[in-house]
Amino acid sequence: MTRTFLLATFVYAAITLVLGMTWHFILFKDLYDSLGIYNRQEPIIPLGFTSMLLQGLIIAYLYPSFNKGGHPIGQGIKFALLMGLFMFSVSTLANAAKIHVASMSTWLMIQIAFHLIQFTVVGVGIGLIYGPAPREHAHGL
């Protein structure tokens, strides 16, 4: 594993942890409580962080194959938003289909906002870490 790969994994996990805890447990805690979607009194933080590390490993592994040239930050954001759409489909849409939510529209809107912010910031980080694509891959998307 390269230093870049490990740094990208760490940056993804750190951004996701800080943003996720701030968003879910401080800024919008009362809203999430009223939606009834999260019903565990005490979240298992190590389990959540393990999930973030796995996500970070996958994103750090896949990004070099996606980065075909262009501005590194733009490439990072495009890739991260694509990954964010995938994560949104798993973490929000799939849960909404099987778990009762007090207000579906509120749940979807708050989750859309969270994922857009999360994966835009992640994309900037990933783009800056990996930088421009190597010359042999720089032929655009």
C-alpha cells in the first residue's frame, strides 16, 4: 500500500467521522430523533468507524482507475459524488424502503444535503491527495 492510498483512506474516514458526528449528533440530533430512524440509545462508534475505514479503503482503491485527467479537484468531486450516490442508495433509500420514518420527505432532504456536503468535501480531499492523473492516463472522461 502506498502512502497516497493510506492517506486517502484516512482522509475519507476522518472527514466522514467529523462531519457525520457533527451532523447527526449535534446539529440535527433533535431532527433525527423526531424522524425515529435511528433508535439505538448509544451508537456503537467503533463499528461505525470500521465502516468508514472500509468505505475509505474502497474509495482510495477505486479512485486511480477513475482519474483520467482534468483538474484534480474536479475529478475528485465527480468521483466522490458518484460514490456518494451509491452510498445514498444503500444508506438512505434502502433504509427508507424498509424502516418506518416519521417524515419521508424530511428524511430524504436531510440525507441528500448530508451526502452532497460529505462527498463534495471528500472529493476535494481525494483530488488533492492524488493530484493530476499520470500522463499515460490523462485522456479525459
